[in-house]
Amino acid sequence: MIKSLIDGPLWYFSLAVFCIGVLWQLARIVFTAGKTDLSVARGSAGSGAWRNIFTRFLPRKEIAPQIGIQIVAGYMFHLGLFALLFFAAPHVLFLEEHILGFGWTAMPHWAFIVASQFAFLGLIILWLRRMLNSVGRLISTLDDHIAAILTFIVMLTGCFALLKGFSELRLLHRFTVELLLIYFPFSCLMHAFTFIPSRAFTGAWFGRRGIDA
Amino acid sequence: MIHRESDVRIPTLLLLMCMLFLQFQVHAADPPPPPGMVSTVPGAELWRKVRQRDGKSTDGISQVKGVDAGILINTQGDRWARFRINKLSPYGSIALAVVFLVIVLFFVLRGKIGIDGGLSGRMVHRFSDYERIVHWTLAIVFIFLAITGLILLLGRPLLIPLLGKEAFSLLASAGKEGHNLFGPIFLISLLMMLFSFVRRNIYEKGDLTWLLKGGGFIGEGHVSGGFFNMGEKTWYWIVILIGLLISISGLVLVMPNFGQSRIIMEISHVLHVLGAVVLIAVSIGHMYLGSFGTEGTAEGMKTGYVDINWVEAHHDRWAKECHEKNLVISAEEYARILGKKAESGELLATEQEQGK
């Protein structure tokens, strides 16, 4: 009963909520009309957008020493999670069989383990910094904590199911993934889709005004 | 209902048939018993050799490449398994239970250890964000490893009666995967801890006095301490040294493909469990003293600041330094650092709008 629910209707429901929700949020951003900028352009908006997309991958040197651990942990977590999500053998197989119809070469098992260790350590450090740094704590919302904890639980249940010997553990992992998919479009997790447009928009705005930021 | 995906029936049957066949072959080649000694047990000579009861190494010949590939039955492994089941597991659980009970008893008899004069509200910065992140990362990973490790060590006698075999096997499988995955994270956290705190944990003059007075429990008068007192330093070195022992022995266990023999892995396992039990036992005491056992201690790892009265009670030499360098801040300054004022967002926004 629970198995068929998790593998069936709940999976399709969560996938639908995720897809429609993400598209809705992106459309909302794209189609929200902003004021037309009537000022004379002092620089190129396009080059400003591109510059901002790439330069923001590194912290500004003025603040880098204060947020060193945040930067390192951030990269550890995001790169680890990216590798796990798209290159872990069970995920590649799942995407091929259930969603895309084609697959690609998966990571070897040792790389999978290392990537997950990076992701776990990075996420723990990031969440602790949010909790322990007085400014981080003040600007954090309930959404930030739920997103971090939910992501951690999804990763943890995935690691529990590594042995593939128990279908219950796979179901538990899938259930937590479904919860994450439903929560995703309405949370700060949307930054996975919005961080590039956001950087581009800000960069274009700066570029048009000739601001070197 | 648990579904095991691997079906091992056919390979097991084939293996049994091969063993039976081999047994008949070896029986035919058995040398005649020495005069005056007649064995009444069929195949006794064979099994005596297989189990190496004469203490001699009787490695067989195998096409399989690898350490111990020529050994059919590892008698040392038998001894290790008995030691694990009959000694490590029960005595380990008893040790942990005793420590827990002693701490409960101590709390009931002594209560929370307070500070003379209470907390003043004036604070001193003790730990940076980075140091607290390192501490809590290690703590979270350690607690996870302790729970999953204890499930694996004590699960059979303690959890199977409660959960049943099927649920326990599921829990143990999940625990084992989690334990193996988080082990190396513990090592990384441990190294971060080593490099962050080592400079202030070198033993110095005056530490021995602290030890001789039992940290204040023996005799009268105040026990002198620096930034870290003798007890804290000793806990630090227990964590580092036993943590390294556990980590290295854990890596030996989790990576069997590096050519280590079974005896090395069995010794590693025993050291791993012994180290873990000691570390868990001492950490229960640390958690107690660091949280509700001692007034004012938890603040240090929560906010990074501690009350000056707490410093004077437990670390008088450091307190003197704080006063000399004028490091003590007021309660208002402390609240400002924690953003207490900014928490009332409306007030801050109004002030900003008015250009204040």
C-alpha cells in the first residue's frame, strides 16, 4: 500500500508540483514588468550581466577572509550535491529508466562516496555557520532551516539506502525526495534556478549605469 | 516484509557440493593414524588441519589471489567473534551504563555546579565562529557515529528483542552504511579540531596542581587554571588521540582492498570498539559538564562569549589576562553583538528611516 503510493501517485504528484511550481516562479520573475529604464546607457548591459554571472563565483577580496569557511563549505556542498545528483550510478539509472530515456557514464563508487562526504561536511558546516554566526542567525528564516534540514535528510536516507538490500530504505529515500520536490518551488531552494538570472539582472543594471561592482 | 535482492541459494548449494566432494577426496588421501592412536571421528585429521589446531600455518593452495585466500577456516577469527560477542559487547554496554548512572547520581547528589556570586552579565570572548563550527561539526558527526556504532555493537542483544529481527536488520544495514560514510568526515573534523585548538592545549606549569586537587573536588580552596584548565586539556588530548585511533582502525576496516590480513582487521576492530566505548563514556561526562552540569559553560560554545565570573571561577589565570587587556564587555555590548536590538526590526527600520 505505502510502497505503491510512494512509487506511484505521490511520485507523480510531487514531480508535477515541482515542475509546475518552478515554471510558475520563473514565469513570474520573467513576466513581472519592471520600469523601463529611460536613462542614457553609460555601459553595456550585456557585458555587465556576463561579468556579474562569473565574478560572483568568487568572493570580493575585502570580505573573503571573514567568510572563508563559508566559501569553502559552500563549494564542497554544492559541487558534492551536483555530482551526487547527476553522476551517482543509481540516479543516472533512475533518470534513464523513468524520466529521460537516455543515460550517461556514472561516477565510480569511490567517487560517489567522496562526493557525498564532501556534500555532508559542507552542508553541516554551512548550517552551523548559519546558527552560530550572530549576523547569519539574524538574517536566517525558518525556510532556510527547513531547506537545509530537508536536504540533509534526503542525502542521509540516500546514504542509508546505499546497500540496495532493503526496498524499505529505497522507499524512505524516495519519500523524502518527494517531500523535497513539493517544498522546493516555494522555498529558498529555488535559488538553484534563479541564481544565474538574478546575477545577470543585477549585472546588467550595473553595466548599463557603468558601475564596476 | 523484508525483500533480500540477492538470491544465494544456488551458489550455496554448489559450494556445499564442492566441499563434500573435496572431503571425500581428502579422506582417501588421509595418512594412516600413528600406531596406538585410532581416531573414532571421521575426518578428524582433515578438520584438525583445516582449523590449524596444532598451531601450525597450513595454508592451502588456491587460484584466488589475495591475502588469506588459501585459508579455509580462520580459527583466529573464531576467537575474535567469541571475544566480540562474549566480552566486548556486554562489557562495553555495562561500562557505558555505569558511566551514565554515575553522572546521574552525581547530578542528584551535587546538582548544578554554580558560580560564587552568580553570573554578572559582563562577558569575555572565548571562541571564534570557526572554532565553534569545528566543535559542533565534530560533535554532530561523533554523535551520529556513536549511535550507529552502538546499534551495530549492541543491537543484537538489546534491539532484536524490542524490534524483531527484520526491523533490526534494516536498521543495522542503514546504520552500517551511514557509519562507514561518516567515518572519514569524523577524521577531517578531528584534524580541524587538532589544528584549531592545539596551541592552547599544551600542558603548562600549574596544570599538575589542578590534577592533584581533582579539579576542585579534592580539598579546599580554588583551583587555578589558564584559558583551558587541566581537565579540558586532558579531554582534548583524549579526543584527538583516541579519535585518531578510532579513525585509523576504522579506515582499515572500511577499506579491506588494501591487502591487510584478517588478523589486522580483527585487531583493528577490537581497538576501534574499545576506543569508541572509552570516547563515548568520557563524552557523556563532557556533555553533562558542558551543558546542565556547570553554570555558564554552555554559553561559550553557543555564542562564543562567557561570563567573567565564570572565567574567574574556572580559569583565573586567563581572567587576570582578560582584565589586564581590558577584554571584558558590558551586558549591553554583548546584547548588541548578538543582535538583540536588531531583533526588534521595526525599531531599527524606524531609526534608519529617520536617518539616525
